[in-house]
Amino acid sequence: MAPSVAEIQSNDSQKVENVVTKQGLPVNPVEDKGPSYPFYVPYFDLTEKFPPTEVLEFSDVGLRANPAKPNLLTPDVKLHHLSPYLGTEVHGVQLSQLSKEGLDELALFAAERKVLLFRDQDFKDIGPDRQIALARHFGHIQRHPTSGNVKGYPEFHVVYRDAQHDFFKDYLGSDRNNHTSWHSDVSYERQPAGTTFFFILDQPETGGDTLFASQVEAYNRLSPEFQKRLEGLKAIHSGVAQVELSQRLGGPVRRQPVEFEHPIVRTHPVTKEKALYINQGFTRRIVGFKQEESDFLLKFLFDHIAKGADFHIRATYKPGTVVVWDNRVTVHSATPDFSPTFRRHAVRLTPQAEIPA
């Protein structure tokens, strides 16, 4: 789910041998016939520009949801909880068929369980207009300043990797022992992401999962005295590095980068749960601290989140999977643990929520 900035072009079909890469990853033995959904191949228009961000009216639809969720969790629905703290696999409901009341209940359920994995969905086949309309129920959809989108549909954020386009090497660098990078999407916005949708189009048979961590449980694990010391602190979240990378790669810059201060501990408007709101991807400095002080505290918190395997889950993908999660109370990381000879192609819709408080 990290942003994609490298220009993608259609590739000629090619055959690869059943060998392994230098990293020991199996190579795809199947003839490459191109993306299954070419409409969603990332599009980059260097002339596309967006106006500066404005404060948007927002009220969480989860506030009006029926706590019993009768329109979402019908008798036919089967749930499998992946962890006590976050993550639920859902079978037996089609997101595309939910009523407004069902969508309200979806927002509440996502806030409560943090991450929801809906299987066997028709979402990828209902067309871009219906996809956007459904996601817009949860807020104004963020238009990404640098990543690939879909021509005519800047609301889509496209994630793409294949043999010719390995974004993680550009984004994270090759001189690393691992490529986990915990982040909350577009936390640098004045109104960052809330209830978020991610649907898979092409996926390797093994690998390419997404790691998620509960920022609520990460906060709860801290001692009461430490929690008190975090209350009232703010940190700067920055989109500058993301824009600078796009410029280096010759990609678009649709609007100038922004930086905003957000509280290190935020409260969810529906559940009233407190959660850490810092992330390795975009949080740069604690306001009012000297650089060494800020670096020391942020490193402790980043390590605490990354090492908390008992409040992590690993979201797996199957054909028809749609993941819905609440970006306000989670962080996540892609796992590029598969050979780039396999294609991974997915799309994110990112409704924006309230100004963090």
C-alpha cells in the first residue's frame, strides 16, 4: 500500500523460466499476458495539478450506526477474528449491495475491529463510478499528489509492481535488511485518512501480504505515567520527502507538499478509544523538542509499534478480497517478499476524516 510513482507502461507478453532470483524467490513460470484489469494500470500526467487543500466538512457516519449492525452482520454472515485486538475476516456479505444503513455500520465495525477482510467480493467489477460513490459515503476522497491514478479518476491510488516496475527499490532503497515500512496513509494531510478501501486485482500466489498493527493497543501497552507524558504533545507529519522522490524519478507533483502538526495521541470520534498517531513513514519531529530529544522518543515509539507482534496481524489476499480498515487507529506495511516476476496490482480509495484531536 505504499505509494507508486514509477511510470507504468504496457509490457509485451513474455515467458520466464521456472528458476529463482538472486534473492532465492521463485520466478513466475506462467506466461505474462499483462494486467487482468488494464483500466486500472497507473496513469501519470505531469500536467495534472490540484489546488491547495482546504478544510472539509466531516461527520463520521459510524456515529449514526446501529450498534447491533443488523444491516451488515446478517444471519448469513460468518466472521473469523484474526486477533483479539484487530482484524476480522468476513464472509457472506457483498459490500456493493449494502444500504446506507449498512455502510454506516461498516464504518462502526471498521473502527471497532480496525481491519476487515471481505472475501469473494464483486467490488472490482462494479466499475469506477460505483466504487467511488461507495467510498465517498465515508468522506471526501483524497487525491494523491504523486502516485499513479486512473485516467479521468484521480480518486484512485494505484499500487503496481511487476518485472519492469519495482517501486519498493526506489521508495525504500536497496541497502536495507528488510523492507517493512510502517505508516498510516497520507497522515501529512490536515484531515488524514479514515475508513479506507483496498481491492486486489492481481496477486502472487504466495506473499505480498499487508502487515497491520493496532495503534490503540500500542497506546494501551504503555504505562499510565508514560501515557500522561505523551498527552498534549504534537508531531509534524510531512509529505515533502514523498514529493521530492517523485521529482527525482520524473513523476508528477500535482500540488505542493504539506506538513501539519497532529497530536501524538488521538481519540477516535466514534469509539472514543485513544491511539498513538505517529508513524515511521511520515512523522518527522515532535513539536517543542530539540532534535535529539525528538529522535529518541520517536525511535522508542516506532520500535514499540514495530516489535508488537502480539498486536499485529498479517492480511492475506485472495481473488475478490477487499480490505477495509480505519487509518486513524492502525499502521500498516507492505511486504514485498515475492519475486517481481509476479504482478501485484491493487487500488486504494482513501476517504479523509476529521482533523486529529
